[in-house]
Amino acid sequence: MNLVHELLRDNAQRAPDRAAIHDGERTLSLAELDARSDAVAAALQCGGLRRGDRIALFAGNSAEFVVALFAAAKAGGVVVPISPMTKPAKLQNLLGDCSVQALVASSAVAGAVAAVAGRVPSLTQVLWTDEPPPAAPAGLLLPAIAAGPRAAPVDPGLIDHDLAAIVYTSGTTATPKGVMLTHRNFTNTSWAIAHYLQNTAADVVLCALPLVHIYGLFQVLVGARIGHAVVLEPSFAYPFDVLRRVAQHRVTGFPGVPALYGQLLRLDGLEQLDLSSLRYLTNAAGPLPPAQIQRLRAMFPGARFFPMYGLTECTRVCYLDPALLDAKSGSVGKAIPNCEVAVVDDAGNRVGPGVVGELAVRGANVMRGYWRRPEETARAFFTDAATGDRLLRTGDLFRTDAEGFLYFVGRRDDVFKCKGEKVSPAEVENVLCQLPAVAEAGVVGLPAADGDTAVVAVLVLRDGAAPAEAELRRHCRVRLESYAMPKRFLFRASLPRTESGKLDRRELARAVAADWQQVAKVR
């Protein structure tokens, strides 16, 4: 199984009646998902789609999104997932950047589609996942195509080196870049994930993560590879209701991100729900402090917890075996199967245990490059002088221990200097989250009156908690170096997050800058 759609087709032939997708009250079997995606793929080809053409998926989590995903692969197209939260100006830029030929959209984003439809010359097909409003651009209705007679698409003759997707980076620091991922990237990583999670056809995985991002997308791909069911949730806006779905469907796998787990840790009344079916939880899209992991283990005693790390540019990179959570607290483990990692200095030389450097990756999980950005692609890779291998620079700082286990230090761009020493916000956040009163923590560096940079901690407290500042300082003083001590503690109801669930430090710094300036003036 070297192609994305072959993951689905193989299991649809072996177990056609097994559930593939639960979407609200609807359920699609493997055979239904295979047949519907065949019909949509044939319609795309009849509309003029050719091998290598780009197909944008501009919709939220739904069965139709999944149908379109596999249909695009069967038609030989390249999927471009786009968040339904994207505004018209950015949408036009993304569609134009990769010359999208077909667009799959939901009625919820009809206004944005109408605003850009005539401004993207390459766009020739629009497919709607549900009935659009009268003023929406003309297009085909995907459910009607999928429910019609089964039509076989023409085999586009793909190989696993062909592109399967262009996934745009979040663009919090610059213009979004299109990450080129191949069929081999997807099939290799889905195999590796299923291997270490020990997925079987009996699993049921709940996905409240956006399917437009890599972490969410792989829940569907692993489900297709193994033949297990995936329960789709539109979001995690109502966490207790999501957990009701866990109980309802006897969910066994629960992928999450720090923001999601932060909400879970603030819930009460979970004893009302039977969550005993859960056998594992996973975390990616940002490190989770060890103290929060311990609280989650206590909350879900029957579930194993997998800390993980990955990037859009290299899908999934490493994971920690849950059996080592206590012995290797704070670690994200070692490389996934068929992947190799190294911690290197600025010159690309490997550094020893305990030395902080940039994580570099090679393997079948690594992107081909950035779409139409050869110079940025060249900067993202370097050649290992010792082996001649081509490695991807992740931009993230790590260290290893004597046994080679990886520890995330921080994003290179996030680390700042205070009193001449480097401060890792992630390490300060881990210390703050050890306090039972703290649900979440975000740390930024802001200008101090003396011209230096001050460490400012922004805390989200657990319901009913009100720790004194003196208590917070005592806790930090015995666990942090003096230069990493927070100068000020600020409190918020929540922390800003990117669409993929990562802490948005730039937005956090902007949001608290005014408060900090008032404090700095007084002092």
C-alpha cells in the first residue's frame, strides 16, 4: 500500500461493512467511503482534473471532507487543506499561490468563496459539501455525486513519490509556505503511528482536531490503513459533550493538544461518564508540561499517554513509550520507525548529550520541499558532512540525555536572553504548571525599563484557585535559575492559540504588552 487511496481500498475490500466514519448521527462504512470517493473522483476527472492538479478542501470536519480527501487521491490530484476560518484575502492568496483547479467547500464558507471565485484564474470546478445559499458560486453538490451510481475513476498512474498534499504553514511569523508532502510521506508515517500506538481494527478514535492540519489528518489516514472507525467532532468548544461522545462510541484513542487538555483538566463531573474504553491519549502540536501529564494519567487511569513531536514539514518525528513517563519525565522519546534524528549546532555538527542544539531529521516522513520556493527549501536542508545525508532543519531546539532520549527546549525563535543568559519559555512553563492552582502557563520576554528583557508569565488558573504572588515566587525560586525567574505574573481566562492548537506567543506578547507597560512604569 504505497498510495493514500490504497489504504482505504484494501480495507474496504477486506471488511466492507466495518464503520469508517461517525459524523454526528451518520455513519459511513469502509465500502461506502470507498464507493463515494470513487464517484467524486470520477466527477473531478470529468470536470477536467488531471494528475498533479491541486484540489483545495475548504471545509470543517465532516464525512464529506474525508470523501473528498480520498477522491482527490484517486483522481491523481494534490489536496490543499484550508481552514474554514480563513478570510477572503488570505484564501485568494493561498488558492492563487498553488493555482488550485478545484475547490471543495461547505455552505458555511460560501461568502468567502463568492468573494474570491472570479479572482483565481486557475479555478474551474467548485463542489459543495452541502446545499449552498442561492448567492453562492455555481458548483456541483458533493453528496449528490457520492450517492449516485458508482463510477470508477481512471487510474492516474501515480507513484509514491508524487505529491499527495500541499499543506500551508500557519504563517504566524511570515507569509504561509506550502509544504509539499508525497504519498510516501503519508503512507510511511501512518504505518509508523499505527505501529507504535498498536492500533487494531477494533479501535475507535475520536478526532476533534481540525482535519485541515497534519495531526488531525493522520487520524483519518491511520483509520483507513488499519480499518478502524474515526468519530469526527467539529471542534472542542464543548469539552464535556465531546467526552459524552467518547462514552457513546466506546472510544479507545483520543488525540489532543495542550489547549484541549487544559480544558479537560478544568472539568468536573466526569464520574458521570463511562470513559473506561479509552486505552490511549496522545499529545502533539506543542509540549505538555509533565505535571499536566501526571494529572491526566490520574484522570484517565486506564489509558496510556503518548507524548509526541512533529512538524508539518516532517509529519511525525518522535514519541515516548508510556512505560517510560516517570523515568524520562519531560521527554518526547525517540524517533518513530524509519526516521533518524540528530541534534546539531549552527554548522550542522552533531552535539553530545546535554548540549542544546537544533533538531535535524531525515527519513520517509520528511517533506519534498516548499511549493515554488526553491531558496527557502534550500535553507531548510543541509548536508551532513560525515555521512552525505540530506537533513531537514526543524527550527526547534532540543537536547538529549545519555541514552539518546529527546527533550524539547523551545522554538529557536521563542528563546530570548535575560541578564545575558538564554531563557527557554517552555522550561519556565513546565515549572509553573507543577503548581496545582495553574491550569495553563505562557511565558514571553518583554522589554524591561533597564533595557534588558523581562520574563513575564501569563497564567490560567484552575477554577476557584487564587495563589498569592509570594507563593508563585517561592515555587519558582527553588526550581529556576535567577535569570529565568518571572518578573511579573499576569492572569488571563485563556491563552491565545493557533488554529492547530499551538500557543501563539507573539499574540500573547501583544495581548499583555499594555498591562506590562503599566506595571513597568510603576516600577
